Amino acid sequence: MLMRGYSRIGSSFCNTLIRYLSTYVGIDPHNSLITKVESSRSSGKSGVLGDTSFIAKDNITTKGTFTTSGSLMLSNYKSPFDATVVDLLEEAGLKLIGKANLDEFGMGSSNTNSYYGSTLNPLYENEERVPGGSSGGSAAAVAASLASFSLGTDTGGSVRLPASYCGVIGFKPSYGRISRWGVIAYAQSLDTVGILSKDVALAERVFNVLDKYDDKDPTSLPESIRTQVEKHQHLSSKSKFVIGIPQEFILEDLTAQARSQWLQVLVKLLKAGHELKPISIPSIKKLLSSYYTLATAEAASNLSRFDGARYGFNDEEVKETAYKTLTENRSKGFGPEVQRRILLGNYTLSSESGNHYLKANELRQRLVGEFNETFRFYNPLLSEYVSKSNGCDILISPTSIDPAPTIDEYKSKSKENFLTGYINDILTIPASLAGLPAISIPLPAAKQGIQLMAQYGDDKTLLQAAKSIEKLLI
């Protein structure tokens, strides 16, 4: 665990931070904001944590403060600039008050892979359960009411899974709608800044602030496509939606409780007048291995820059050859899971295994095509506008296959088979690989969430549907 300075933080607020975030707090150099937070909490007021403050995942750079990405490798790194998302929020009058713990470099589904310790799930006061990962600290911060909202990053479900486990909203926008500039990369073709909050309306307001083209980010969606999307959206009077149920998501691994809650959700949707229709996305069954092929290959490339010579952890005890120094820096600076994924990625990129990478990309393109055939709204990245009158507005599925496991249970299963943690992403990966907007909405009784997905670029339809469905589930 790690706390930096800020001795004037109120004791109860500080204890909550230590228990749930297990990372840095306090951006205000005089602690005045944190002091007011404690004061407003003791008086029962929402105070400065209304819509004026937020917490950012610690792989989002913040000028002059530590940005560690949950790793020893970056334990002393202070960024000379703010990420675009931080700039935009502060320009809108919002205040960054802290950085949240994460699985090291975003690699994990439990938040137990951080160099700074495991984050705890606030939904379980008497148990030590995982908050999900990799944005577990961001989800825990919102669930523990430490901030109105937080920023996370979602590569294969790293905003939605923690949201499901912690009982909050987790929104991953379409790839490219929010700038990635200033976000430490894990897998650049998948990484997306996401929003965690207590309700969909706040997530939407934050999204509206961040949904802007950024010329510093080469993957930012151009203004021409954004304008095209707005032109073809007609949302003002829409209150009932055609909701597709991908049959490939009805997994045998769902617990009995999860199945029961899932069926209750579908019944509520029917009674509310929404149309439900079964659909098939065949490629979903093969996506897990494809995702980890692509993500680890990109991670191996992105993390090659961290060697301690230019920046990053430098083991002062090693003064032998340059090769020995670099090897020791990376061996000690990276945790076991990061090292594992770097090795997997380098293997994938080797000449003997390059065909695996190509096949994974082929499956990814096939998946996008299958989603395009499913939705009513057209994909704005295609050259022609083609709307399908019989298509779906959104898709629905569970977000996770079970509620949050205990930390001991998770670590025990992962020790027996490290692939255990990878399976947790099975329901969230499809939207990530296709770049679709997706959101997890909590089911309080189940301590899990349901996931809604929409066509690429159709974030506003997704959010409108999510607000409608959220009311049914409260």
C-alpha cells in the first residue's frame, strides 16, 4: 500500500482511501480540498464531490504528480504534461483529487496485480473481495463515494468488469471518440478511456465533455465522421428499443444466481415494451484466444521502451554490462503478469508464430462484419450509409459470469492456472475487439451487472437506452 503526504486528510476519509484505493491520494498541494471533503462528509452534505471532482486511473498522466501505472517500473515517474482527458475536465471546471490503483499496466481482471497492493471491493465490508480489473481502484473509488466519478481505461473489459463487481456504472465509449493522448499504452488498438459513476446521466455528461477530436491522438475519430454520425441519429422521441440477445453469450459458466437475475432482467424489458430478439454472432466463440494474441503482441511492443536507461526503474546495484543492467531493470521493474504477457507477445510476433497474429486480425474483421449485419444503425467507418429497418438498436448480455470472488479465492485459482483470470474477460472482449460502445449497469440484488452494446459510433443511442433500462433495474 502507498500513501504520499497529506497528513491533514481527515481520519475516516483517509481510512476509506487506504482500504479501497491502496494508492496515492491528494493532488491539491495544500490539502484544502481533501479537508473540505472530510468536513462535508461528516455533515452529510455532498460538498465538493458533487460534479466538481474526480479520480483518474494511475495510467493517465497528470502533470507534476506521480503516474506509476501500478508498477515499480514507473514508481518515480512524474509526467511533464496532463493527458488530454484531464485537461478537458479541468477546463470544464472539474477538479482532479486523486489517482486510483490498477493492475500493473492495465494487465489483469482483479486489481491484485498492482505493485502497490490489492484494492478491496467496497460492496463487501466484512470480506476482502476483488473489485475487478484493471480499473479496480477507479470503480472502488466511486462505489465508496470518494468521488462523483472516475476515469478508467478499458482494453478488454477493464472498466465494465470492475463496474459489475463494484455495483456502479462503467461506460466504454466507441474506440477513438475519447482521446488516448497521455494514457500509458497497453494495447493501442484496444485501449479506450472509460467513465465510472453512480448513474448513467453523470457518465453521459462527462462523456459530452470528453467527446472531442484530438489532433495529438492519431486514433482520434475525425470531425467529419463525428458529424456524419450526428446527421443520421434521431433520438429525441425514442423510448422503446429493439434489443438483441446474442446466443453465444448464454454461457454454461454462469452461476445459478446470475442466470436467474439475467432472466428477470429480460422479463422486465419485455413488460416495459422493449422488443427482444435472439441473434447470433458466431465469431464470439473464438474471440478469447484472438484477443490475448493481439493484446499481448501490442503490449510487448509498447513496453519495450521501459528499460531504465531512458526512463523507468533503474537497479543501482547492477553495474555490470549494459545488457545485464537492462535485463535486471526489466526483470525487477515488471511484475509476474506483465512479464508473462510480454513473453507471450514476443512469441506471437516471432517469425515462426506470425500466422497466429494474422489469423487473430482476420477473426477481428469478421467479428466487425457480423456486428454490422446485426445493428440497425450503420457503421460510420464504412463508405456507404446503409440502415437496416429490421436491425437491433442495442445488444444485451451479462457483464460477468459471476459476482466478485474473494481475493484469496482468486489468487488460489490463478496460482493453479493463470488462465483463470483471462476467462473473466469473455463477455466484455467482443465489444473491445470491434471498438463498440458498451456500458455495464448494476443489478443491486445480484452484485453483478448487465452489459449493453451499440453499433460503432452510436454512443448516444447506447446512453439513451441505458438511462431507460437503468430505471427498470433500480
